[in-house]
Amino acid sequence: MERERKLIEEIQSALPEFVQACKAKDGDFVLMHQDVFAPKLGDYELLLLGKAIKYAGLMGKEVGIIPSPRLLPEGRPLFRDRDPLPGRN
């Protein structure tokens, strides 16, 4: 329980907007843009991403990652022909 308490305190301090989204009653998932956690900023960013996902699970939420609007090798948009989150209406 001590580890869980420390995780919750760290996420509440580092990611207050994410905590607010996880506490919202109007959905069962939280969406984040992939660039929120940039690996080029160091290993801590990846560790924080993992902790954020764990926190969301403790709050009963699923986490979805929204990719950057990049092009595929053929030059077409990544999600031109389909919903990036199928099954979510």
C-alpha cells in the first residue's frame, strides 16, 4: 500500500491535468497525445508514462494514446480511412 500511495502522490504532483481527467465521471478512458511523454527528454519521461498508466488503472480508467499526425511511407495520413479508436463512439 505504501508503494501505491507514493505512486498516487507522484502522479498528482507531476500530472495534475491527467489526475483530473482520471477522476472525471463522464467516461471510462483517458486519451493522451504521444508527444506528452517524449523519450528524448530522458528515461524519467518513460517511467512517468508507465506510472500514469498504472494510476489510470487504479482509478478504473483505460488509457488511449493518440499518435502524431504523421504520414505513412506512401505519403497518406495515418488515419485517413478509419477511426483511430475503433469501437469508441
